[in-house]
Amino acid sequence: MARLPRFVLPGYPQHVIQRGNNHERILYEEEDYWFMWEKIGAAAEKFQCDLHAYVLMPNHFHLLLTPRQENGVGKLMQYVGRYYVQHFNARYERTGTLWEGRYRATLIDPKQYMLPVSHYVESNPVRAGLVASAGDYGWSSYGANARGDDDPLVTAHAEYERLGRSAKARRAAYAAQAEKSLDDALLTRIRDATNKAWVLGDTAFCESIETALNRRALPRQRGGDRRSAAYRRATGRA
């Protein structure tokens, strides 16, 4: 079965995950983290992607970024993946693949999900039990977004800028949001959309993406009363 193309529209953010093959480690030493970090930054500049949030985990990494050109994210991931595999295989004297297939990605509604997904990305180390709080983990964008740490990889999104009139106010508001745990329903929505490559947004947003790209943005509804107006709307039969 042919693989469907990913949802890509310049100017719309995407949440991207790349995992190690069989969930094995891809980052061991500090040199590995630095190499990955530098390649992500170089690729973001080269392929015109604004990076808003990221986290480098031992066996995978997350990026939240907005492409300024249609193929920017795909080229960025190819660039990072290719150079990092060369680094990893040479350093650890191995051959073969490192990644668990294609990267996973979802196009997101920035007004509704930009900040929640940013917090989701940066709180990964907490959910994994690596640290007690997001601010304790060094290889993420949390320091830049919540404390104002210097991180040349990070570009503030418009939704972040709306958090306050000054940089200090924005950081304080962002940090306050980060202290609140994401509820299970939200976690499930983010994970499902990313892993299954659907659009993450409300009905109106998804319909706008369907119109722009001429393809379904959400999975078909299963079951339900086929005579009901709600069912017909959900399945496009209204």
C-alpha cells in the first residue's frame, strides 16, 4: 500500500518525532547530544524552518517547527538523520540503520495547540522519569522559552509572543503554564495525531486544511447512527 504524503503547508507548525530503531538509544554521550543539536540548528537555517520547541531524549527526539517552504521539514529530517547516523556509526563502530522507519509528524492548529504541544515536547523528560521538572533537563527548549536562556535554535512563535507584552511577562506566563500537568485526553490527542499522521485541530481547522490540500485531515468515523445529521457531517455525507 502506498504511503500517504504528510500534511505540509508552509506557515503551519508541525510536531515531529523520530525514534531509534526498536526504541534503542540514539544518544549516549554529551558529544552525541551536541552533534545532534548542532545539526538540527544547521538544518533549520538551511531549509528555512523556525524551531519553537525541541527535546533530545536518549532514544528519540521531538521538534515543533514551522516550515517556510513546502519541503522544509522533510529536508531537515533527512539532513539530520543522514549526518547523525554517520556520526553514530563511526563513533560506536557499527553499521546499518539507526531509525525506526520514517519520522512521524502532525500539522497542528497553532491557535489551539501551539503552546500545549510545546509543553508536551518539553515535559517528555518528566513523563519518562528522567527529571523532576522540565527545567532540570538540559537538552530541550524549556530554558529558552521559560527562563530566557540563550538558545540559537529557538524562534518564538506568534502564539508565544501573545503571552505578554514584555519578554519577562511572556516567560513568566509560559513557565506558569508549564507547571500544570497536561490532562490524559490532551496527551492522547497529541499522540494519536502524531503517530497516525492526522491533523491536530478542531473541526473548522481540519476542514480548512482538507480544502487547502484536497484530502481528508481526520480518520473516518466508525459506527454511529447512519441516519443522524451528526454522522453525516462527520463522514462528509451531510
